[in-house]
Amino acid sequence: MKFLFMLIMMIPLSFKKNLFWLNQYLYFLMFILFLMNFSFNYLVTNISYFLGNDLLSYMMILLSFWICSLMILASSKLFTKNYYYNLFLFFMVLLMISLYCAFGSMNLFIFYLFFEMSLIPVLVLIIGWGYQPERIQAGSYLLFYTLFGSLPMLICIFYYYENYNTLDFFLMNKSMNMFVLYICMNFVFLVKMPMYFVHLWLPKAHVEAPIAGSMILAGVMLKLGGYGMMRLMMLFLSIGMEVNYIFIMISMVGGFFVSLICLRQSDMKSLIAYSSVAHMGLVLGGIMTLNYWGLCGALVMMLAHGLCSSGLFCLANISYERILSRSIYLNKGLINLMPSMTLWWFLLSSSNMAAPPSLNLLGEIMLINSLVSWSFICMFMLSLMSFFSAAYSLYLYAYTQHGKIYSGLYMFSMGSVREFLLLLLHWLPLNLMILKGEYFTLWI
């Protein structure tokens, strides 16, 4: 509860002039305090009113604090040009409060409430600080896709409470065997992850969002879907045995199709956004297998994807701020202009294709184990997805760093300390957390 009070106390700080750096330091301080505040010996810790943490929610809240502190570091253009940055910081605090309460809540209705509340600040970020007129359309896609899935869930929550008299996650052990309830309860999470077929809002939202919006969408918002599904899958164990194979098939085939779509993208942000759909398809498949490997692999992959995708969006934005275009055809030959930035492109692209020693590798090994043990037929799609994820990561890296330099460039900045620090703070945890991989297997 004390972290929630600290976040609420940050609201007046958002409106103080020229104190944006203090907000960033406070997010980082809360990350450090939260890191020191967890005991791995207990199933649930920090219980206080409606909040509490097990390892799953603890990791997600840590990721939220980390990405929020890096969002301010990435958005320096807002502060130097004075683009209503006080309002921007205010909506960031609101977003962090809603994410903290959503991941920390022990009650399904409270989770639903803050799950929906987190939509509003992201919508304002996209519409208020986006780059192009299409951001209105992108915002409405984001809003209506999610609302279309969430209203049936609200009815199901009331139905469950009416019949079983509890909405606490730790008391909800009565299995529900109705297919309609299964779909209504989980559809909003499938949209949020997003599953192939209901993924169209994601590339649009990413392309139109400012860098901070892209970072929080890729880093944390997609994880709300996986988190909610992990929490509720225990209610649907018996019907899940019968129908989960449909969603595993969709996520496997969809992941392969999206990998092919990535190879045809000319917009860097769009390519990274579509790669998110492929990675979250693996996570969805892992959760739907209902085995221990799958749930642990999904947690690892969600953390890895949050850091890696966020870092790649930062790199795309660093190029965009100089060349004023996200087109792969204009962002060429950057190895000649920014050789030190090419190193970061290489490191994060290789992590994106699950090269060692990144956390993506650990997550993919666990998820491949889970899916192949569930059915050997998954091996065909998994091998294609692994191959094409390497292909589009190499395509992104090779096309942007090599080739003929765009002749319209007259003036160029090599990269600032702030940008290198931002990328380092994405890459270090992504590649160091694999050393403590056993921590991710303690939450069940």
C-alpha cells in the first residue's frame, strides 16, 4: 500500500515546472525499494487491503516501474520543446497507478476495474502526443477492440459472484465448464495480448503513438492479457482440456503468418509491432498448454519481450528524431553515420531473435518444450516461427545499418549519453536476468 501512496503523492509533482527529472528518479527509487521488499520464501507477500504480490504480479510491477522510468528518459524531446510535458507526466503517473493496482490486486473485480482504467492514459498519450492525423483512428481502434472484449467479461464476473459468492483470486477454485463463459471471460485477454485475428489495433497504435506510448504498450500493456489469462485459467481447467487446442493452433499458425508479414514491412515501428504479435502468440500457446513449463516460460517471455521490444522502439525513435522518417528505405547506411549506435541495433536485434545469453532464449526454450510436449505437431510451426523471427530481425538490422546513405542528410548527431544510457538500461537486465533463471519457477 505504501507504494500506492508514493505514486499518488507524485501527482502534484507532475505539475511543478522543470522537475521532470525528479519524476524519473522517483520511479527508479520505487523500483529499487520494491526490489528489496519481496521475500521468495512465501507464496504471497506485501498483503495490504486489496493488494498483494506473488512472483508473477511482483515481476510485472517491477517491469512497470522500470519501463516508466525509462519512458521519461526517452521522451526528452517533449521536455526540451515544452510540449505540455506536465500533462504528460500526470497521465504517466495515472497509468502507473492503474498498472500497479491491476497487477497487485487480489480481487477479480478490482483487477477488471484497473485493467480498464489503464486504457484511458494510453489513449490520451496516443491522441495527445502522437505524430500523425491517423492517431485518432489508432486510438479508437485500441479503445473499441478492448471494450468489445471487456463488456462480456464484466457480465461473467457478476455471474461468477452470484453463483460462488467470491471474487478473490485465491478462493476462486470452482471450475466453470460452460464454453460461452470461457470465451466471454478470456476474449478481452486474447485481444489485449493480442492473438492473431484480433491483433489489428496493435500495429496501428504503435505506429501512431509517441515513443513513450510505444514503450508502455509493448513493455507492459500487452502483459496485462497474459497476466489475466494465467490468473483465470484455473477456472477453466476441464473445458480448457477440450477447447484450448483451437487457440494454440491459431497462435502457432498466426505467429508464422505474422513473421512473414514482418518481412514485407517498410516502417521500422510497424515491423517491431508485428514481431510483438509473433512473440505473444508463443506466450499464448504456452499458457494454453496448461503445464508448468508453459506458465514459467510465459512469465520469462513476457519479461524478455517487454525489455527487448521497448529497446527496439527506442532505437527506431532515435533514428526517427534525426532522419524524420521511419522508413527502412531512408534509414540506410547508419553504420557509417552512427557506428556506436549500430552496436545497440545488433545487440537488441540479436536478443529479439532469441540469441544467447538473452532472456528471450530461456523463454523460447521453455515454451518450445511446453508446446512440443503437448503435441509433436507444434514442432513444424515452431521451427518456421524460429527461423522467420531470425529472418525479420536480420532484415531490420541489415537494411537499416548497411547500404547507401540517404543523400538528403546534411546535419547529423552521433548520439548522446542519454540515448546510450537508455539502451544500456534495456539491454543489461535482459541479458543478466538469465543468470538467475531459477527465480522464475517459484511462483506455482
